[in-house]
Amino acid sequence: MSSKPSEADVPPVPICSSPPCYAAEFPGYFGEGAERVNPVLIDGLNALLEAERAGAKVLAILRDGLDARSPERGLLERLQKDEGANAVLLYKTIRRLGGIASHDTGAFVQKTLAVDGLAARLAFLNKGQAWVVRKIDQVLPEVEDEAARAMLVEMRVSHLDNIAACEALLAMG
């Protein structure tokens, strides 16, 4: 007598067509929602992202060129951290809104470093900060997402504060 069970005694193994579907936990995985991406908004946010990256980089270069005890260094450190944090927020916002975030850095670094002297560079930096404020004003009407709108409004205020801080530093001579 054989100890091997016959095919009739073995229950059939169920054939699964797919694992449990968790698609609802990954919005956009199957392409849904792509029609809601606003390309004008994403382009504007990417322009801001590239500008913030450039600002963070140029501020790090300017900061690192100063003596550690220099009063200007503390301000540049604060501004650099602000620009870097803004870049991270913009990157995450673009991704959350379904866009593709740019990995480029704006040309502002080279333009700023082409200017001679710290005071002239800070004045030029302020022009860049003012450009960001204008760009935010241009992008805001496209923003329907409340979190993105709040982030941009806060970024705008911080740039105005940073412009005032640089102007005060420049006025001190």
C-alpha cells in the first residue's frame, strides 16, 4: 500500500491573481489624479525651488568666507538655514501635489559671486530675495491647496524679513 496521497485527496491550492490591494494608501500609484496637477503651479514652485537652492548655496559660500566672530556671519547663517529649509518645503510640496521636483540650482550663485565685495553681494542678494517675493505673488493665485498656500505666505514673509535684516546690516556700513 502506498503512503502517497492520491490527487483526489489533496485539496487544490488556490491561485491568487494579486496580493491584497493597498492602492488606496498610495494615491497616484495607478496614475489617478494626474489630471489634477497644475503645470503652471508646478513650474512656478520649481522656479522657486531652484532659486532657494541657489540662495542657500551662495549664502553658505558668503558665510564661510567670513571670520567666525564676524557679526555678519550670524545673519548669513540664519538666512542660509532659512533658504535651505524653504528648498526642502518646496520639494516636498511639489511632490505632494503630484509634480516632479527639479533637481537644478538656479544661476543666482554664479551671478552673485561675480559681484565684488560683501556689501555689493548682500545688495545683490536682496535683489534675489525680492525676486522670490514677486514670484510668490505670481504663483499664489494658482494655489488651491491650503497647506501649500500657507507655506508660500510664510516664505514670503520670511523673505521680506530677510530683506529688512540685510538692509539694516548694509546701513550699518
